[in-house]
Amino acid sequence: MLNSDAHKATTPRGGLLDRNAVLDDLNAAAGTRLRLLTGPAGAGKSVLAGQLAAAGGPRHLLVRCTHPARTGLVRALAPLIDSQARDIEGLLTDLGRDDRPTTVVVDDAHALHTTPDLGDLNRLLTEAPDHVRFVVTIRDARPLDLSDVPGSVHRLGYQQLRFTAQDVALLFDTVYHAPVPDPEALCEQVEGLPVALRHLHLDTVRMSGAERNAVLRDPVNGSERLREFLTRAVLGVLPGDLRDFMVDVSPLGRLSGRLCDALLGAEDSEERLTELAAREALTFHVGLTEFRFHALLRGLLELQLAERRGPHLTRQTYQTAVALLTDAGKLTDAYRCAARAEDWVTAARLAHEYGLPTTGLDDPWVVLAEARRLRAAGHFAEAHARYAEAAARLPEGPLRWQCEHERIAASHSMRDQPDAGVPVASDVVGHLTEALREHPARMVALAVPSASPEWVLARAVAAMVDGRIDMAVELAEPLAGAPSPFASLAARLLTTAIRTAVYGSGTVAQFYALAGEAEAEGWLWLARIARATTAVLEPSACADAAAALAEFEAAGDDWGCLIAILVLLIGQLRAGQPRDPGVLRRTLVRLRRMRAPLLEMWLRALVGPEIERMEAGDPALAATAPARPWAKDMLGHNCPAIVAVLSTPPAATHRSGLTLASPPERTPPVAVRCFVTFEVDVHGEPVPLDGLRAQARRVLRVLAVHYGQPIHEERLAAVLWPDTAVKPAKRRLQVAISSLRALFRTYLPGDRHGGVVRHGSAYLLRLPAGSTVDVVEFAAAMREWRRGQHLRDPHHVREVGTKVLDLYRGELLAEEGSAEWLLARRESLRGEAMGVAVALAGMELDTGDPAAAAAVCERALAIDDLDHRLWTVLADARARLGDGDGASRAHDAYRALLAEG
């Protein structure tokens, strides 16, 4: 019904804060015909209407609109002016008989939208006598005939109605008598929405301080009253299709018609957003073409999205949003969505590539993503703090459990971590660190309910430290195709390190390829170790190991330090380089602080005499040495035989006396070639790809070119079927993936790890250990080329440059033609190969071998005959060989090619 109050001023209702600043603004505009207060539900419009009417004098007439059909606007207002009018004509007549200044306050006028009273209100606003003024509170002002209102209209919107931080402090201090610790942060959390503050107070008034603070930091998850209000008063009054639309687009953050259309496959998002903003459904304009939801509303909508779609489809939705937002340049929103998708690798990549701040986004998913990034980078103390923060704020459920699990794992790598006692059953890192200190055999033999890849990897590491090299390889090698990127990378790094240091079968390129893959997966800690481990092969790489050691020391990462010092010592022993006594002393101090006598045993096995001399001259250091039968321990862990191999220069490793079989050279299980014609061989035999449909072949080519990198299904679909709607394109992709998996099962029946695997909402090609992909080998060769430039070693430059040109057989995926997705990558690889050819030919000229320079140019020009640099070097080389005609022909050929183009 419509309620009315008049004549006397009343004290504001208890529990409300006087809005003096807003009231002063309204009173200053008292001479205008209409003062219009617009804003969403809960913005405090009704409170202001009541306070204004109460403080404004006897001729401030308040009409509250609730269910107007029962009474009607005329009948509610007439008694307030002592009128008997029953229709608008009579009411207007009676208002004209009394010329005293009168203000009519109509509250919640949006309740009149679908009733005849709306017409009466418009007639009052436009036809009432000049001495009558109006104050109207309303959500959606479109039904009002504002253009016909005589005189000016003074507007106040949500930006003027919302509480300030000072208002929040006064409300909780003087009205609720329950001060909050940070009024400014709370005001920002709720964006000054008055009703939110009231509900939060009612929900937290009887809570302990810690519980209350947790709710105030996460209002939507913490306050049931607030969720109920938003659901009922904001979403509940909207049509169902608009509510569904809001839920579906909630991940985007900053909203535009184009972005929402792309996400939903729709064409009317702009109209829907405009409608929501006009309805004051906590939807606001941002500039001319964009919108956003109120932070509290967005939080509720994202909760509803998760409830409707479940964990997997919710993550998929956020992954899609990441791609769209990145393409649109909305990088902060893309970063947040990547965190919400639990894709911390993409979040870290966005932060790194675009310099995004990784703090300041008050979202526990963002905090968790940052914790994971810090853990993967080896900053374990910082990661531990972020994990603790995220765990305290994430809602109850599997993600919170996983967060706590990762926090505990990070704690084991912290320098000052107190003894936490016996690790719990699921704490793989805890069990491993305990085993590595003294009893690795216990880890190898430990029985667990389910052997995850992480458990198997931990056993492999324990077996290696126990001296059982063969067992370590046997355990780790099958993990190359593990679904966990960390387990797969770490296992491959472990087996490559053993095969390199013990069997002499590894190469620097393999380590750099692993380092590059680790970086792509976000595991910078592993990448650092992979690069450091090249010290066992190349004397100059000892500097890389020393640099990695310094990074680990700066990060307070004791375990990283131990790995770096061990590979550094092996490299120095093999190269005959002196050891740094300061590094050795710090390592001994570290090992004893960590209570790790077994690892000290391995250090003594490598450089025992140096340690003994150091202790002889340093009584304080000698006093802390464990009382161990070192020689007996070394024999028990096969140290003498293993160290004999580790300290032998690489070229002679295979002639050592260690009784471990060196694996023979063998054909790669799978070889993929992407340059020129796309080909796949399995165990040396070509796989006929003609039996696959064209779309499956294209999917395989895309995955091969991006080998080792997960490609989001939305991106795959957009690349392969750009003119097809999202859902049909995804169906085609799924059919193609099924065909590829069937192909791999046919040709690799015994390898369950090979083929196309799903990684979240992305796909990647994962082949058996030892497989080769020419674009990956080319990338590794290019890294080796760049790294070798500073060596100024012609032999090395010639060897690596020739390898690059051998791998670059010609245009990348020539059968794809001018496919847009491929052009940039193709040109990049071509440019790299031709750059190597030019540099290699120039070096041959500089070292006095023009014939070799000419051969390099001719070889490269057979691949790309439009590189003017090669023609110039070729002409110079021929001239130096005394072939003036050949030099002229080179110039003429290039000019002819330009003329044809």
C-alpha cells in the first residue's frame, strides 16, 4: 500500500546514520521543481526521504509507495493537504487553493511503474502549481516524463548516495557501537552500499573478533543476509533471461557488448547491459561503451555460476574469458580470470609479460595464484605467507584443502621452518625431505594408499641419493608422460641428468629444451636447475651453476642451494677448475643446520680431502661435524663407483669402470617433422596420415608446432574454424581429438602416455620419452647458438650453425599455405634460420674461407631466395674466390627476383 506522513518532523529511525552532507545538498536545491534520487536497491534512498521529510518542516509531505494498487497515489496524498479528491484533477485543483510552499516526497516511485498511478505522478510533476516542489526516489527513472517537468531537475545518483569511509566509521562507532578495524577497506569492499553495511553488522554482531574480521573481508561469502538481499531485491525483480545473462558474463569484470557477445555467442549483449544499467540493477556505466557490476553483485553472480556449472565448466568459462580479455587488452581482468581458472601459469605469464601488479586485487583466488607462482619460482617463504592468506579466505571445499596442502609442502623448503614432526600421509615433500636427510631407503620402501606421480618421483629422487641409479631411472622414466607438468618435467630432468652425468649420453641442448619447457609451464625453479646442470657437460656452464647457486641463496632456498652446489662441484671436478672454499664452508654449515648427514656424505665423497683440510684449519667448523663412519656410509651407498664416473671428463665417461650398462643409441619412439611437409614416424616407420580427416590433421599440425605447450580449446577452435560458432567448433574439435587418440593407440599400443592429453581446458601433444619434434630441436639449437655467440669459438659457431640449418629444411608447414595462425611463427623461424646463415657465412669470410661462405649462402638461398643479405655475402665470397662473373650473377639474380616480385 501507499503510506503517508505529514506536518510534523520526526526523529530518524533508530540504527540509522544522519546523512547530513547529502541532506545539505538536497536542501541547497530546495528551489528546484524536482529533486530526483536514483540508485539501486539498498542505496539508502528511503532513509534519505524520511530524514528529509522529518527535518523539512510542516509542509513536507511523505508518500511511501509499496503496493499502490490497494490505495492509489491520489488517495494517499489527498489527506495530507486536507483534500477529499478522488482523482488527479481534484488533487491538482486542491493543491492550487493553498499557496503555501509545499514539498511532496514520493519514495520508491518505481513501485508505480505498472500502475495507473504512474500517469498521476507524471501529471503532478508537470501540472502542479509553482509553489509545489517534489522529491522523488526511484530506481529506474525512464518512465518519468522529465522533459516535460517545468523548471530544473536536481539529480543525485548512487555516487552521491554511497557511504564514504568516514560515514562507515561513524556508522559503526556511533550507531552500532561496534567499531571496525579498517573502515576504509570495508567501504571499498561494499562500494559504500548502505544496506550491505547493515546486513554485515547484523550477521557479525555476536561473532568473535577473528570471525567478524573474516566476514568483513569477504562479505558475499560471509554474510547470509547480504546474499539473500542481493538475490531478492536486485536479481529477483529482473526477468529470468537478464538474470541468466548476468551470471554468464560475470567472469569478465569490465563488460562491453562485444566481449559479452563473444563469450556467449550472442548479438544483443549491448542492449542487455544498457537495460540493466537503466534499471539500476547494481550495474554501472564505465565510460561510453563499457559497464561493470557492483563488486558485491559480481561476487554473488560468480557464486551462482559455480553452483550452476560445477568446477570443471566454471574453470572452462574463466579460461575462455582469459583469452577474450587478453585479446581485448583487459589485462588485469584477464589476470584475475586466469587465477579464478586456477591457471596460475597463465596468470604468471600475464603478470610478467605486461608488468601487471600481483597484489592489490582483493581476491583469494588471485592470492592463491600468486602463491603458486612464488612457489614455482623458488621463493618459498613468500609463497608460504600467500598460501596462508589464501587458505584463510577461500571457501570450504577441495580448493581450500589443496591450498593448505601446497602451503605445507612449501614450508619444507623454508630456511627457518621449525620441526613439524612426522609428516602426514599426503605430505610427499615432507616425507622426501626427511628421507634425504638420512634414510632415503625408507622413502623408496614406504607404502602409500595410492602411488601418485609425485610419490613415484619422490621415490626416484630418494633412490638416486641412496646410490641406486638404475632404480631411479626405472622409476622416473615412465613419468615423462605424467599429467602433472611438474612431475613430468622433474622426472625428465632427473633421467636426463643421470644419463648425462653417468652414461655420457645427454647433450646441452636437452637441458636447454627442458629449461624452456619448464619456463613455459611456469616452473622457474626447475628451469634454473636445468640450466645449472649443464655444468656437468660444459666447463663454461659452471658459471651458470654458480649463478643459480647465488639465486637460491638469495631466496633462502636450502634445497635448491644443495642441488646447485652438487652440479657445480661435478662440473668443476670434470673441468679441473678450483673450488671456492667459501662456498664449501657455507654448504657444510647449511647441511649441518638442516641435519642432513647423508647429503654431507655425498659432498665428502666428491671433495673429501678439501673438507678435511678446511676443518683442520677451522676448529669451530670441525666441532660441528657429525660423528659418522663416512667411509662405511659411502660404500653402503655405492659412492666410490658413482663419484669415479661423476668426476671423469664427459668425453671419457663411457670408458669408466662403473658397471652400469650404457643405453645404446636408438631410433626415437616418435619423430615429428613440421618443416616443409608434415610427417610423423613411429620407431622409424612413417605413419600414413591420409586416413585422418582434414580437420584432425590440422589439429595435429597445430599441436605439433606448439609441442609441449597447452593450447586452450577456444583458441584451437578459433584458429581452425574461425567462421564457425563456438559450440559447433568445439564439437568438431572433440571429434578430431578422438580421431588422433585412436591413431596414437594404433601405433603406440603399449604407451599409455603418448598422444593428445587434456590439461584443464587446453590440449597438448605429449609423446613418449625420447621422441623428437623438429621445431623443438630447432628452438633448442637456436638457444645454443645464441648462448655460444659470446664464446668466439669458430668451431662451436660452425657446428651449432650447421645444426640449425640442418634442422630448418624449409618453410614451416608449407601445406598450410597462408593460414593466418601460422604466418607469424613461420616468419619468425625463417628469420632466425636466415639470420644464422648470414652470421655463419660472415664468419667463414672473416676466417678466410670464402668457399665455405659461398656454400652456406647457396644452401640458405635454396630455402629463401629473397634475403638480400645472403646475396650480398655470396657475391662477396665469389669475388674473393676470383669469380667476378659469379659475383655479378649473384647481383643480377637478386635484382631479377625483385623485379619479378
